Amino acid sequence: MSVDRGGDAHVRQLLGAYVLDALTADESVRVAGHLQRCEPCAAAYVEVADAVSLLALLRVDDLLE
């Protein structure tokens, strides 16, 4: 996964991978730093993290219905 290194680009497109710990170490550091400075991205992070947590509660049977 690549990140735009120019300026202080928003990181919303990386949040799913960030929540799932699927980014490189450098990308994770960049996203974490951005989330500390950007309220809109931090709010989007909470939404993505909540969605991932809810999906983890599903059972295979729930998906087959």
C-alpha cells in the first residue's frame, strides 16, 4: 500500500488497512501522526474501527443468512 508523501494528505483511504494492521511500519507511523493532527480523519478512524469491531462479532452462520 502506498501513501502520498506530499504535503499533509489525508489518510482516509488507508484507515481500513491501518485498523487491520496491514500497513508497513512507515505507513502506520504516518497515519498515526496524521490522526493526532486531523480531526476529520480521526473521526473517520473511529467509524472504521467501530465497523471492524462489529464485523468481528459476526459468525459464519450470520453471513450465510
